[in-house]
Amino acid sequence: MKFDMAVVPKRMKDAEGFFRVVEGRHSVRKYEEYEIPDEDIRRMFEAARLAPSASNIQPWRFIVVREMETKKLLARPSPQTFIADANAIVVVLGEAKGYCCSPLTWSTRDPIIATEHLVLAATALGYGACWIAMYESRPEDWLAEVRETLKIPEGTHIICLVALGAPAGAPKFTPKKSVQEITFSEEYGNPLMR
């Protein structure tokens, strides 16, 4: 059977631009005081909404928090208190409905894909972002207060937070493993590339 090259998408004119965005993404933990324009926020969520999801359910929901008191609440039981200084915090949610099987699994995994789209869009627009997880380990009373404050409905789960803002200072890049360390051919341990 011959493969039809007509159905393969053509290489993007600026594919290198995409890779520059990916390489430029890093976790930003210090922010300048700045109000992110609504148009930039909208563009970030345009990218997030285009993420793939199981059965195209699109279980992600996002709450953008800019009010200082609410940002302090979100930062309170966390070692990542810097998030209160972000220009905005995105609360990433997953709705556990509409799936045929394992709704909790897909309603938590799919929003993470959308979150990465959001973070890459923020990077492309010149903003810094930091993805914050560990919500299962937070105190129950704090989770209840956050749910009540943000009016999060039953059956919708907090997946993670994303601190967003104008970066203060030069970025700190952390070393990443090489492609050779993380990819294999046909079986684990068999190098894909030499």
C-alpha cells in the first residue's frame, strides 16, 4: 500500500518558531507588576481550547484569578507562595462527565494537555508561567474554601494552577535530559539514536 503524501500536513512555514517557543519555555517564579491585557489572555485560551481530548469531550475549564485576596488564598498552604505575586493565576479544572469509561482518569489527563498549550502560548506572547500541581495533598478545609470562593461545581476537580505574568529578570533554565536518554527503539533500553 502506497502512502498518500497529499494527506500529510505540509511543514509549517515557521516550524522553527514553534521550536524556539518550546525551547524558550521555562518556569518563571518572579513577576513584574503588570496587567495582562484581555486580548493576550484570550489568545492563550484559544490555544488551550484546541488541545486534543479523549472522545473530544474537552473536559477542561479555566478560572482566571487576578484579585489579590483570592491569589493569596490559592498560595496559602503551598511552598510556592510566589504565585500570589503573579499577574494572574489560572485555576485549571477537569469535569468528570461525558466519558464512557474511567471519567476521573481522562478528566484529569486531558486538561493537562490543554494546560501545556496555554503555557506555550503564554511563552510565545512573552509571558512567564509556572505550572503548580500537588492538589491532592492539600488540606481538605483549604480545598473546600477554594471550591466555595471560586464556585467550583460538584464533579469538577482542581487539576493544577498556572501562575502567569511578565517575568522579572533573566530566565533560569534548568538542564533537561538528552533525547538519547529518554527515547528507545522497539524496546526499553534500545537506543533510538546513537
